[in-house]
Amino acid sequence: MKIHAQALLFDNDGTLVSSLASVDRCWTRWAAEYGITAEEFARVELHGRPAVEIAAELLPAAVVPEAVARIEDLEVADVPNGGVHLLPGTREFLDSLPADRWAVVTSATRRLAEARLDAVGILPKTMVAADDVTRGKPDPEPYLLAARALGVDPARCVVFEDAPAGLAAGRAAGMTTVALTTTHQAHELPADLVVGNLSALSALVTPDGIEISVRA
């Protein structure tokens, strides 16, 4: 299978890097600090969603801004403690792309995303973070904003995601979707293509754009 595109848009956590251990540590501590029971916490979907939406589901509105700032501080502080590492294939795949043909589109804040990416030596030229949008994934706004920043028609973009919310955002933006089974099982990830991680793919830059293929 080959996918042709003009730009590639990558979620960060669970797609380019893994921060699962850090997320678990930090959010568990955060929940305890705010008196959220394990049962309440277990009912909330954490992955692929902005922290402000998660906090709003669990806490009174008046507490949410302070609580969001607290989880950001916890997660940023945890980065040097082994809080993030590159997923297989990330560096090789990104190194094969022109810097102006790809972007990171993350539900994390810019401060947190930059801390995690800096820790693994990934420096995107273009990034859309939670701070940049009014509606996070699964709304298409983050991906549409990234396409606009790169000057590419959304229909010529490919989204790489590991979470259902992100894939829904990509589909709603009218983009081709590629799912990675790094945090969810394949049957949970409706996408045009499903692979294990970026090591399963290769990218060839052509005069017409970028050709993505599944490695044999």
C-alpha cells in the first residue's frame, strides 16, 4: 500500500515518543492531591486529550485553571526522570522528511511538548499545541490549523495517531489517517492504515510530494 501526500502531521505522545510511565506517575499523584478517587479517575479517558478537558470532567470549574497548571508542572518536572523516550522508527522516519513538510500536532501544552521533544532531540519547525486552539481533539481544529501553517490542502495531509480522539480529529479534517498500535489495539483504531509504529513505514520524497509505503 502506498499513500501520497504533501504534508505529514504527527501526534506526539504515543506516536513519536512514549511518555506512558510519566503520564501514569504524574496524573496519579495529581488525582491524589485533588482528592479524586481511583474509581472516578478510572472512568476518564486520559490519552490524546487536552489536560483542561480532563480536569473539567473531574473538578469544579473554579479549580480547573489551577489544576491544569499543576499537572503541567508535574509532567514537565518528570521529563528528566526518564519521562520520555523515542518510539521505534521515529528518528529515521522524520530524518527522511523535509522540515517544512511535517508538523507535530499535540494535545499537550507547548511548554510540555517542547520539554519532551527537546529531551529526545526532536525539533519540529512547525507545531500546534493545546495553547494554540480553542477546541482540542477530537475536534478537527488542531489538524486544520497545522495544514494551514504548512500551506497545504487538508485533503493532501496524512495524520499519524495512536489514539481514537486524534484519529477522529484527522478524519473530521478530511485527512488520510494512519494509526499506530502503541497505546491501543488495532480494533480500537479506525484508520486508513494501521501499523505497529513508524519503523513499519518508509517515506520517499518525490517532485510531487511524499510517498509513504509499508516496509516489506
